[in-house]
Amino acid sequence: MAGSGQIFETMKKLLATLLLSYLVTWSLVYANIEDEKRNEIQELEKKVVNLHSQAKTLTDQIAAYDSQIRLAQLKITQTEEQITSVSTRIAQLEDKLKERSALLEKQIVQTYKKGMSDPLQIIFGSGNVSALLSQIKYLQIVQTNNRKFLYDTQLVQTNYAQQKTLIEESRKKLQSQKELLNSYRIERDNLLKQTKNNETLYQKQLEQARLELEVIQKALASAVREGPVKAGDVIGLMGNSGYPYCSTGSHLHFEVRKNDVWINAESYLKNITDKWGMNIGSGNWDWPMQGSIEITQRYGNTSYSYVYKYSGGMHTGIDMVSSDKTVRAVADGIIYSSSEKCGTATIKLKYIDHGDGLKTLYLHLQ
């Protein structure tokens, strides 16, 4: 009996040692790979930041996008390798759990059989009480070992569950990384398309965006107060003022500011479907234009975001055109008007102070 207990104890220790050795070796190898990949990513992230901040030419901007694409690809590779490694580890843990379960089940059966022996049979069969005491001691040792073995198995099961959670999270991250990579490629391709890979045209577009931002800042500081207006009052006509330096065609640029910070105008305007089927708006204001509205550029990161490096890389308002050129106040407030130089042209704009730090701006009026 004692010999069987020693064999079981030896087997258990060997199995535990092998499992521990595997986990330690796997962790060290994967940690080294992770460190190398992490360092490469960190270096590339610094490079991307520097390239974007220093980009002054079309070539610089394209190089920045290429580095950003490379960074996204590297992160995708890292995540894919992590998924592969974790999947391998899960498979190994599943095998270990099967081995442990089979061994534990066998040991429990043996313990149960020994525990079912009649003490009187042991005494009379052996002729002394020492056999009974040995049997009881043996069962106690086996039960203790089984409890520890069960505890160790539960630790493996917990590790297994954690790895399953990690792989699910990694797959979600991988999907997001692939979508981000695709957006970088689209932005780079759009940059080449819009500029026709022409440095002069690129510089002209950057200058237009810079001048328009400068005009808005000047207007907010020096516009002339006209007086109170009500929601729906006519305040001007859609035009092309500022052309060719601050406008590329007749349209209305509408934006919203809160405490002089740009916010998404779409969240204030009522939901509509524009001329081309775009669904836009989630607020309760009527739109500043009526008729058949066509949205030519939305708020935020747009197809032309490369132009707005002076505005933090985002379009600060909504550009629209309509069959009805009348421009109306979206809410009650005090209206101000301004005419500012934009290159050699003049851009006309108005803004309404709605109180509590909220303002709406209307650019390129006739």
C-alpha cells in the first residue's frame, strides 16, 4: 500500500514539475518576443508623431502616412502572434486538464474502493490490528494528496479561463486595428487623389485652411454687434465670399462653439436625410438652410482632414449647399457680423451668441 502511495506522489510531482517547466519556458520565450516587438512599436510611434508634427510638404505628409500604416501593420502582427501563442497555450492546458482529470478520477476510485473495505475483515484476515491502522493511514495520505492535486488542477483551470478571455479580447483588438489600418490607407490614397500628387496644389489647400481659421479667430474678436435675433430669422444668403483663398465654391460653412471650443454641430441639428441620402443630425435645432440640402463635408475627421492640420486635423463645422440659398438663425441670440481679408479676397461671416458660452458661426455669406 505504502509503495502505491509513493508511486502516486512521485507521478504527481513529476507532472507538476513538467507543467511548471512548460509554463515558465513558454512565458520567458514569449516575454522576450513581446519585449522586442514592444520596443519596435514604441520607436515607430515616436517617429510617426515627429513626422506628422514636422510635415510641411506633400512628400512629408505621405511619409507620415506610410509610417502610420507600417505602425498599424506592426500592431496587427503583434496581436496575431499573441492570438497564435495563446491558442497554443490553451491547447496545451486542455491536454493537461484531461491528464489531470483522468489521473484524479482513477485515484478517487481507488480511494473509494479501499475505503469500502470492512475493518473486521482486515483484522481477522491479517491476524493483527496493525493492518487496519496502516490502511487508515494510507487512506488519509491519499485523501490529502487528492485534495492538493484537486487544488492544483483548479489553478490550471483558472489559468485556462483567463487565457480564453485574453484570446477573445485580442480578437476584438485585432478587428479594430485592421479597421484603423484601412482608414489610414484611405486617407493616404485620398490625399494623393485630392492633391493629384502635386506639391503646389497641396500647399494651396493648406494655406486656404489656415487663412479660414485665422478669419474666424479675427471675427470672434472684432465682429460688429447687430442685435437680437430669433430662431428662424433670415440672417443672410449662401455665397462664395473668400474665393479663391478661403472658398472653393458657393456653400455655407456652419459650426458650433462652446466656450470657444469646437463641438460637433451635428449633435445640435435635427435629424435629416440630405439630397444624396446621408442621414445626419441628432439635436432639436432646425437647420440653417431649407430646401434640398446637400452635405458636402461633415464635422471632424473627413476625406479632407489633411488640409486641417492648423485645426488639429479636423473639419470644424458642416459644409452644405441648398436649392434655397436663404440662411437662417438656428436659435435665439445676439448676432454679430464681420468682413475679413482672406488673402486678397474678403470673406463675409456672421455669428450668433446664444448665451452660456454657446455660439454658432455662418461663413461665406454673400
